[in-house]
Amino acid sequence: MIQGFKFTELRFKICSLANHSVASRRNALDLIMQNALQLKLPNQEQPQVTQNDLLYNEIIILFENKKVGWTGGLHLSVGVKCIERLAKPLWYIDPHLKKFAKRACYLPNLFTELLTYEQNQSYNQYYSITHHKYEEVSHEKLDKLIKSFKLSLAQPWTQDTL
């Protein structure tokens, strides 16, 4: 205990906040709202073990380059599911792209920007490496994969209402 000091007066200094800009202060709610509106993408597959992981990661890289994504934390649930649903039909038709091109069915330009396709390579190399007979493209299976992807496109987050 300090005994040498005897305080008999207490002073408070009240400063006006009028000279401080309200706009310069950021409250927690503003920060939360700003973060919720930022576009985010799912995490890339780590470690990248398979060619399927490579396709998944390159779709994420492509979306990053196009500056698209999900807001409000949806990238961790809806975003992952959407990219998986997009990767599956691409993986399925990948060995048959030359056949489709001969029949004037081309991959949309967006997907030709994937790094592996830009290098004139393919993702699904099972048939080319193992020399197995190509599995024919099944209308039923392709239709099922497309309908699965359409489920993602029909979700409310795909609507541009802003």
C-alpha cells in the first residue's frame, strides 16, 4: 500500500467525438457483413493424389481466375458439392472429347481454359495408360450426371438478384 499520497481531487476529461469521423470507425457487425459478402471458393484437395483431384483443383483455380465464388460460408457446403457435380461429368467425357469433337460437340470455352486442356492433355488417362478398351459413353449415365449438376444450378444461390 502506498501511504505517501493523499488524493483529494479526481478529474475526468470528456472529449467530444464530433471531430472523429463516424465513417472511420468500423464496428463488428460491419466486418461480419463485409466478410459474408466476400466471394469464397472451397479449399483445394490436399494432397493432390489423383488426376480427379487435379481436375477438382483446376476447376477451383479457373473459378478464382474468373472471380466467382460463394458468399456467406456456402463455399464449404454448396460450393464443394457443386464443384464435385461439375467434375464428375467432365471426368466421364474426358477420354471421349476427340470423338465428340468429330461429331461437332465441343467442350464449352470455359472448360477449355482448364490448365490440363490448355496443355493438350487429359485428366482421365485410364484408357490411354492401361490400354484397356474405352468404355462407351452411356446416355443414361451422362444424363444422370447432367441432372445432378442441374440440381446445383437450380439452387437459389445461382440467381443473380443483387
